[in-house]
Amino acid sequence: MEKVLPLAGPVIPTMSDTAAPMSFFVSILAGVRAARPDVRVDQYLTPLGRTVLDEVGGLCLDRIIERVAGLGIGQLLARPLSAEPIRAAYTDYLTVPVRGYDAPILLLVNVTDTVVPSPLHAALIAQFAANDVDSQTVLGTGQHTQLSPAMWDAIDAFLARIQSTPTQR
């Protein structure tokens, strides 16, 4: 996501049927706003953008989707997100570390996920492997966050593994 956000700006037109991706977009901005007040996210937003971020901060996903239905990125942004310091802030906020873990990681990946496409999963898996991260990947064919029976089995096995291994921190 951090690779695409620099393209976001006030010139992006409103498109139909984009409430789900818009919910993700406003959630990222709300998260950066909360995590990095020094970046002053509000200076990148229109008055409508500030209102939307104020409103979605405590909402669940289904309510966020309802709130952003019919809205577009260009309606929420007063400035492009390619400028600093916001670009460094959201890159840091969104980037998954690929080294330095002191415990194993279980990745449950749906190859048909349209929220986080498979090439992004593959890049993360490759980076973990290149950095000798103790990780296990289980592939499924569901949608984002949907767990298959094989994934549930992998969770059980993973938990049994880490619970039987002494902590070495």
C-alpha cells in the first residue's frame, strides 16, 4: 500500500463501488494521524476529509464502509500524499518489518485475496526467507481474512509448537 499512496491526491476522481478500498484508505490515514501527530495529517485533508477521519476513528469496518460510500480520494485530500513528511510516516506505519523477530511467524495467505494481492504476499514471504525469519506460510483460496480448515489446523499446530518451545528472549 505504501507504494501506491504517493499517487493519491486531490485530482483523483470519485469512482463508483469503491467503499471497501476507501475504508482501507481512510483507516490508514486515521491510523497515521493517531500514531504520528507530528506529521499533522489534517494539513493534507479537505474539511470533509477531516470530518470523515474524525468520524471513523472509533467505527468498525462495516460502519466505515457505510460512511465512505460514494466518496472519493480527491474529495478528502487537499494535498498529494507524495510529499514529506507524510510519505515517510505512512511508509513507516505500513511497512512490515522483514527481520529482527525473536519468535516464529505464521502467515495465512489467501491467493485469491483482492485486498492484499498475492504478489505482495509473495514479496513478504521471500523477504522473510532471505532474512532467515522463522516463518511458516499456509495458502488458502478464500477472501481477505477468511480462514480455511487447513489454516485453522495450522493455527492449532503453530500454537502447540510455540507453547512447547521455551522462550529465549
